[in-house]
Amino acid sequence: MLRFRMFFGTAAILAGIASLCMPPPARADFSVKLQEGLTSETFTYVLGVTVQNGAVTVGSIGPNGKEINVIGAVLGDFSVTGTISDSNNSPGSIGYGTIARITLEGINVLNTNAAAKTLVISASDAGFTFPYSASDTMHTTASSTVTTASGASSVTFIGKADTTNTLFGDTFDTSPGIVMNYPQNPASQSKSGSLDKTGFNPLGMPYSLTGQFTYNLAGMANVSDSSAAVEITGVPEPSAWALACAGVGFLFSGHRLRRRWYRLS
């Protein structure tokens, strides 16, 4: 009986150690959301190809991190033929550990109604743990090309961060955002802009990051291309600067020692 208990006790310990060594489950927070009024559709990052309400969603991992490509979505009065979004909250992606980034690109939108309508497209990811300076800066850039023959239209982009780590949350943002106004014109018009805001402090806790487009489109207005990015960059702490300077000094002293050794030999 004693051997029986010891065996199962040891087995339980080994099982616990094995569970600690197993890789954590894949995060499924990264999402793209389309919303018109009270109607919305959310596409969550999943590796591979999925079909959701007629829209094809392709999830992949590349140099820019996790990517969601939504093709052929229809929501209310809007047809969205393409939306590509990236989150670099993935080890090995560009800027990982230094700059938090959400991008949206290749967005094509058509207002199929003869009246003016509003569509919001957002991309959000949670669990960012970098950077962690006391006063981070949020950088936003956006561009869009619009054809609006029946009336004036506008496109607005806002970056958001949320210290409660809530997807699509907002405790810090760049309101009123980058506002691109398009007067009535049957020909396509292209506009772009950028906006920065300092003072974001994640308080050493995970946070979410969101990029949000708002399309106020006249009847039958068409957006042939929209792209944007929101980034969080930090300011190096004084201790980090001191450490960097010490490292540079060490490298130079090592270089001098090597040169002296070569001369002596």
C-alpha cells in the first residue's frame, strides 16, 4: 500500500512538472470588428482559413506578427471587400519587445445605400507587455482614398490603449484623431495624416491596443484604400541610459585591450 501511494504521489508531481513545461495555449484575443449602429461582426484571429457569415478569414503569422485578412464581408449597408490587420504582439515579429503596434491596410469599403451611413472598423489585441516607460508615446498615421459623388464624406482614425487590458477598450486615445474630409467629387481623392500623444502609462501591467477607422460616407461613396497604424513607444529610463553607456565603455575598453595584446604578441 505504501509503494502504491508513493507511486501515485510521484506520478502526480511529475504530471505537474510536465504541465509547467508545456507551452501556453495560443492567444485568441486579436480581433477585427465591423460595426454599423448596433449591428456588429467580430472576426477573431485563428490560424488558417475560416468562413464566417459568408466572409473568408485568413489567419497567419509573418514578419509583422499575427495577421487577420477578412475578405468579402457584408454588414448592413456596407460591403467590405478587404481588411488586413497585423499585431506585433507575437515573439519574433518586427519591433516585438520594444514597440507595440497594430496596423490596418488594404481596406476597401462601399456604402451600398443611397443615403449617408457610418461604418466603424477596429482592430484590437490584448496582453501587450512592452514598452514600460512612465510616459509612453502613442503614434498614429493614416491614409485613405475616397470617391464620393453624391455628397461630402469623411474618414477618421483614432488610436486607443486600455490599461484594464480589455479588447477594444479605451483609457487613453488620440481623440479627435486623424480626420480626413472629402468634399463631394466624382473623382477619387487621397488624403493622409499623423497624430501623436504622449503620457500613456501602462503602470507595469498588460494592456490592449486598438486602431479604429470611422467611415462617414455619403450615399454610394467608395473607399478604395485605407491604411493606418497605431504604435506605443517608450522613453528609456535613466538607468537604461547608464547601462547602455557602461556597455559602450566596456566595448571600447575591450577593443583597446585587444589592440595592446596584439602589439605585445
